[in-house]
Amino acid sequence: MIMRFLPIIGLSLLLSLMTACTGSVSGLPAVSTANANQYRLAPGDELRIIIPGLTEVENGMAFVVNDRGELTIPLMGGIPASGSTIPELEQRIAAQLVEKKLMVSPAVSVQPVKLRPIYVLGEVRSPGEYPYRPGMTVVTAVSVAGGFTFRANRGTVAIIRQVNGHATTAKAFESTPVQPGDTIKVVEKWF
């Protein structure tokens, strides 16, 4: 009697093993692209700040968001930048200039110089850290890393992204936009 069920048990174990091996990515939710064009600043981002009329930063000095998530600007001190969009940071700097009575009606321009790198791991020819370029997608990030290996499961890619200070992992597709600081993980195919 038990001998009759052994092939069924063996087959069900094999199927469950195959399901588990297809990558833990298959059960993940897709990456949200709702705010893909609203990049949030974080430590390591380098920004050029131009404030006409304020000689200390009039010509566009470059500042790096420090580990505390702040920009240290002459005459103003530390200004929180981490988690802000560029327009929000421009407004925050302008408000600080008015509050400190340094300017009455400041015009502030913040331009990204160098954003955090991306990381491409797994089944790509040259895994590692790469500079972020605006408009990057998963497929362009993989191509920068030398392309897929022959073992790569091209349909099974995950993006690990910091959202509100927490790492979240989600399923990605070739056309999914990549943001600075993302880790793209290409999974190995089993069959």
C-alpha cells in the first residue's frame, strides 16, 4: 500500500522543490513605479547649489549629503536633505535663508552632480557597483554590468530599494526604472 504512494510523494516533493528553486522573486510584489520620477535624496548624493546674491555659494558650489542626511552650507549650517526631493530641498534652503535674515527673496537652484551608485548582483557577467545614470531601467543596468550570463533567469529579477529607511525587495521587469542606491539581483535559472 505504501509502495503505491511513494511515486506520488516523490513527485510532489520534486514539484515543491522546483517551485522553491525558481527563485524567491516569483512571490514578490512588483516594484511600485508610482513615484519613480520623484527621487529622494540620501547620504552620498552630491549636489550643486546656486544662490545668486549669496557670495559663498553664488557660483554653484558642490555639497555632499553627509551621513546624518544633512548638507552643511556656509552661513546656514546643517540643513536636512535626506528623504527630500530636489524641489523640497530648494524650498527648505530658501526658507532657511529668509529665517536667518540672510536674504529677503532668495532664488535657490539645486542640481544633482553625482547620485548614489547602483549595485548589480547575481547572474551578470561583471557584478558590482556602477554609477547611476538618469533614465536607467533594469535592462540598461544589466547591460552596464556586462549583460546576463547563460545561467541567468531573465524573467526573475529583484530590486532591493530603501523606502522610508527600510530595505524592501520587489520583483522587477526589464523596463522597470532603477533609482540611485538600488540593488538589482538577477537570479539563476535551474532548468
